Amino acid sequence: MSITNMSRGYDLEDRTLRFAKEVIAFVGSLPRTMANVETSRQLIRAAGSVGANYIEANESLGKKDFCMKVRISRREAKESRYWLQLVESGEGDRTAQEKLIQEATELMKIFGAILRNSQ
């Protein structure tokens, strides 16, 4: 991996960490309904998994392992978007919810581009 790719990798690691933290903060502001409690658990797991798998990808032993971990990150970003769309937010939380959905979508696209460029 070149120095340019390494710096981009670390930026994406930071971005996925920020995404997970923002999701956790968002979940903390949600109304405590039975549906939200269950949905929030899934959302937090998926959002945290995006970055965790990307970190593993950067530590991979080969190209095949790297691509598999990036695919998982993309899948977890897609799952995060799904749970974000499903959760019931209050009026004040809709803007934050839309921003997080947009970020999940952008992460999916980024990981898709990484996969295309890696093959």
C-alpha cells in the first residue's frame, strides 16, 4: 500500500469511527419504544461493524482477505442505512437521522469504489 493510500485509509478509519459515535449519540436521543430498543441494538452493532471491518481490511494478509473485509464493511453500511430508515425518531431527530442515512450511503459508495479499484 502506498503512502497516499495509507493516509486515505486512516482518514476512512476516522470517518467510520465518527459515524459509529454519531449513531450511538443519535440512538441515545430516540424515544424509548419497544421497537426502537430492538432496532437501536441492531443499528449500533451494524454501525460499529463498518469501521471494525475496515480496520481489519487494512491489516489483511492479502488482496482476497482485504476485499472480503471491505465487502463486509459495505454490507454493514447498507445494513446501518436500513436500520436508520426503520427507527422511529422524534421531530427534532429527523435531521440527524437523514444525515446519518446520507453518511451510510456515502460509505457504501466509498467501499464499493475501493472494491472496484482493488480487483
